[in-house]
Amino acid sequence: MHTLFLALAAHVLVVGAQSSQAAPAVVFVCEHGAAKSVIATAYFNKLTAERGLPYRATFRGTSPQAELSQRTVDALRADGVIVPSGKPTAIADLDIDRASHIFAIGCSLPDKARLSGKAADWSDVPEDRGYPAMRDAIVKHVEQLLDDLQKLRK
């Protein structure tokens, strides 16, 4: 019951943050916008809400597929993490303009994003070792990012 309450509270905070244009935006990008960027977005939004930080994240792709990866959706649900809503979408100029940070996860960003001064590369996220290894590497990056963002707010 307590876990369900926390999940619902986190969802309310995430939805509230996503509707606020004032919240700094973080964009996670992977090739298809359907797995790695979705995992990063889900965990970032969950952990941001738990820490009470005013950030929100979204997921994008450089060559998006039509739907989210069903294996990723199932795995996030099994982890008890809220799956971000939406379908894979290509990173656009507006995303780059509004973003405070952009993270490439196993892909090459478009030049505008790469040269924006907002971009970083998480190329060490494993692709071929299954969901747990991918998730753990992404969560490690997300936690470090949130630690850094928290320090900036002090």
C-alpha cells in the first residue's frame, strides 16, 4: 500500500512538473526513442519527484520507431516505475531550444543538439547485456545527474 501511495504521489508530481513550462527540461535521446531514453525518462522523473526537484524529462529518438518497446514497458512496470506517456518522437529544434540538458544514449545527436552546449553522451550504457544491465547503467547516470542538479540549487 505504501509503495502504491508513493508511486501515485510521484506520478502527481511528475504530471504537475510536465505541465509547468517553468520547469527545466531534460531530454534523453536514443536511436529509436523507444527503450533507453524511455528508461532514463521514467527513472529521472521518478527520482526527481522523490527528491522534490523542479525538473522534468522527456524522451526522443534520432530515428524513432512507431511505438515504445513493449519489453521496456513491461520491465518498467515490473520495476514499479511509471511508464512515460507518448510515442517515440524525433528530437526537434524546439526540444533543443527548451532543454536545459540533452543526453545521447547510444546514438549520435543532430548537429544543433550536439553543438548547443547542453549535450552529453552516455555511450557506456550497454546495449547487449539485457534490461537489468541497461537500466542499472542508466539509473547510475541519472542519480549522478540529480546529485549535480541538487548541488547547483544550493
